[in-house]
Amino acid sequence: MIHRPSIEPNMFRKVLGHLATGITVITAMHDEDGPVGMSCNSTASVSLDPPLISFCPAKSSTTWPSIRATGSFCVNVMASHHEDATRGFAARDVDRFAAVAWHARRCGPGLDDAVAWIECEIHAEYDAGDHVIVLGRVVALEAVPDGLPLLFFRGRYGTFAEASG
């Protein structure tokens, strides 16, 4: 029998908080619910050929089932000034689109002023503890040339600054 040490959840969160992540909002246009979306900081590039990305919604998410039902989604890479918007997309029982401007895109709403939009069809979904890993096949993408992303690091929001030298 292999002894596996117990990892305390708060310590796990604290240590992994040292890994800076980008903040995205995953959106879709649901037939009955209209535009749906949720904040996410687990979006990652997976493959160039075929072009795949991943993100990891919690199994407890009430938004992921609506996005899953559409078969596609749009990843909005949030800009440095979007902290309030991303907090809104993480809140429950609110109109998440009330305070943001958006435009229609093929796979879901594109939030205005985002730094990039990555449109995907759901490729696969895998069980991963208290989350699921979603693979999206990229079908369209666009980025603004000079946008600064919103980042999350050690429990706080920030942005990117190039190192000097």
C-alpha cells in the first residue's frame, strides 16, 4: 500500500496561489437562459494541432450546465480594468451581463474591451475531483494588439508589467 500524505486544502490554495493566472470569462448563448457566463482562472493552451484549450469549472457550478448544453463557448480574456466585471461573473443570483457591454460572436457573447476572444466547440470533458476538465476545440480567435490582461496572484488582482532590462 502506498502512503499518500494528506494535503490540507488551505495550504494547497495558499501555495498554488503563487502561480499567477490570467482571468477569463467563459460565455455562451443558451436558448432559454439567454447569455450565460462565469469567471475562470484555469484557462490554458493545450494543443496546436488540433488547436485545443482547457478550463476547469467546479462540479458545483450552476452556470457550467447551461454552457455545456450549448455545445460551444467563448473565452473572453479579461483586460486589466475588468476586476469588477470578473467579480460580477463569479457572483450568484445576479444578472451577470447587466453591467457589461457585449457583442454577439459565433460561440457566445464577446465582452467589449476584452483583450482576446477564443471561440470553441466542446471537444471533451473529463472528471477531475471536485472540478471537470473541459477541452475546447478552437474555431475562431481574435486579440487586440496592445491590451493588458487582468491577472490573479496570491488572492489578489493585478496586471502585467514587463521586466526592465
